[in-house]
Amino acid sequence: MTYPVSYYSERLQPKPVPLPALEETIESDTCIIGAGLAGLTLALRLGEQGQTCVLVEAEQAGWGASGRNGGFVSPGFAQSLGVLDRKLGRDHAKALYAESVKGAEFVRARATAMDGVIQGEGRLQVLRYNAPDQLQRLTEYMNKVHDRRYFVLSGEQLAAELTSDTYHHALFDPDTFTIDPLAYAQGLKQLLATQGDVTLFEETPAVKLEKSGAGWLVTTPQGSVAAKQVVLTGSAYLGPLYRPLASAILPVATYVVSSVGLGAALDEAIRFRGAISDTRLASDYYRRIEQDCLLWGGRITTQQSQPHRLAELLKRQIVEIYPQLSHLEIRHAWSGLMGYAVHKMPIIGELEPGLWSCTAFGGHGLSTTAMGADMVAAALTHGDDRWRLFEPFKARWGGGPAGRAGTQLIYWGMQLKDRWQERRAK
């Protein structure tokens, strides 16, 4: 199957040809199900440790949300650090965040060696109302507790970067960077080809998973893998393969568009070349791409079909903030299906003897997929127990259709809370 049409898939040169499907019965130390960024990184790490590894993917590597997201690489989780502080204690929250920092550093190190993958540096988190003290408190907390390098931009400083009456102040993070995530996935796939003990099979869905002696048997349409251990990395695409995990993951869609060239108008509106997002609970996120184009994401929903007139919906959001871009034309519009757990944290750990989870990275996946993959690889190869930091975040039932409806209601409530807060601040 070809990649969905997007800015990222159009950039791929040459166009990737799917690797052969599995058509035999083979044995391996580990079988990984799902070749998104978590699965690709895990296979790479295991291969580097000398383990035999088979990676099976129903489509092509990076086909899902891993290759369709906004491309922001920053530490952290979908759950806020404030909530983690209160629930787990400061030391545990610090340890979790520190692991996510390592994940972002891993991505930077690998992406730097790939041509054209890193696309921008730094991040602005912009505030839609006049409350600089709020950003200052966050800055002091992140710098003091989590050793960050944040600082606050005044309205005048922000105006030098963005021309919009919507924003008042911004928090600047110099360590966030942006990448082409699909190109990064392809780069990891190419690195796997250099690992003699790792084999990737594309267009090879796992249709059955069962215990087999001391290990596990993964059955595909034309073959099977007998492995000592299996790692599930399929996120929202896991399906009925292992229901206790699949039922714990809520599929949440986000939508992204990219524009045609905007010429000098984009320089007048957006001069900042890194990542930009607002501080809303349900935020917009965007960045410049190429010379004079714009990539913009938002509109989180639990609906799994692409809405009618998606391009017009997101264009309306852009023009509300940047009226000077009213002539903007959309070139690509696409959606990505992310996997969230009800606690908004990754599900990392051993589900049953020899069966592992490394999934549910929705919201901060580019750094945390690398983090989770490194943790699980270290556990499988030499018994490292860093993964136990995630023991509080079990695979809890997500509520099925009712859970998805509840999540949609929460999102709508977040939108209303954002608007109320902005009116109140004004």
C-alpha cells in the first residue's frame, strides 16, 4: 500500500518500494509487531545488541501517525508534569521527564546523520491572552526542576517573530527541534538494513498471537514467527490481536495541512523558523516548511474518518490568527490516528511473561517512542529495569465506544475552557 498523500510523502525521493512480505515460518529472539517509530527504533536497538529480531508491519514503515505528525521533537508526555508531580511525587516525575529528554537526544543524534530530516530549531509556546506571570512560573519550574533553558518573550519580542493580534507573550524553548518524521522513519528503515540480525517484513499484518511453549507464535497471512518474546508497538492500529492492550488505547485523530508557496506574505506574518504552538488545552501547532510554505495542525477528534472540507476548516483557523494570509491555498490535507491511554501516558512494560508493550505515545511520540524503545531493548538484552518507571500506567480499559465518546466530550470541554479563559483574561 502506498503512503497517504501528504507533504511528507510527496518529499520522499526515491519513492520507497515495500519490502517483501513474510512467506515462511521463521524463528527469532524477538518479534516486534508494528513498524512505526517505536518498532523501528526498538528493532534497531536490539540489532545493535546482537539479538535476532523480526519486525512485521501491516503497511509500510512509518505508514501511520509516525509518518504523518507535525514533526515536533520535544521532551515530555501528553500528561502534564504538574499532574505527574502530584500523583507520583517530584522525584518520580523528574525521572520520567529525564528519560523523555534522552529520547529526544536519541532522535537528534540519528536525524542529524540523515540528509534533510531536521527542518527547524527552537519552539515558541504562544499565549492568547495577557498573562506573562503564568509563563514566567512555568519557565522557573521547568528550568529549576527539569534543567531546561526556557525564557519568556515579551509582546514586543514576540512581535519580531510573529505578526498577529491573537498572541500576547511566548515561552521560548531552544532545545525543541522539528523533523520530517516520514523521512526519519525511512532513515531508520535504511539503518535496519545494515543490521544482519534484523529483518523487516512489510505488508505483513499479524493476524494471530498465541503462547507457544516457552515463547510466542505470531501468525501472518502467509507465514509465522516463533519468538522468545514479542513486543506490541502497533498503537491505534493494534486491532483485535491482543484485546487487553487494544481496548486500553483510544484512537484520536489530528488533522494537518500544508500550503502552497506564500511568498513575501509569509515573511511578514511568521518569521520564526522553528516549532510554534499555543498554550491552549486543545492547541494549534504549526511551522514554516520549505522556503515559503506553512504546515498547520489541529482539530483533535475521536472520529476516525477525514472530515468533509478539511482544508477549508483548517484554513479558517489560520486566517483567524493571520488575516494577512487570507490568500493562502492548501496543497495537502491529511489526518493521523494517534493512540492515547486514559492516563495520557505511554504503556511500557511486560504484559505477560515474554509479551511486552511499547505503545500509546500519542501527543509526544517523536521523543517518547525512542525513549520507550530504548527502555524495552535494555530490558530484553540485559535486564535493565528503567521501564518500571511506567508501572503506574497500566493498560486500563478505555471504555470502548463510550470511552471514545467521552474523550470527544472532554475535547469539546477543553475548547470551551480555552475560550472562557481567554475571554476572562481579556
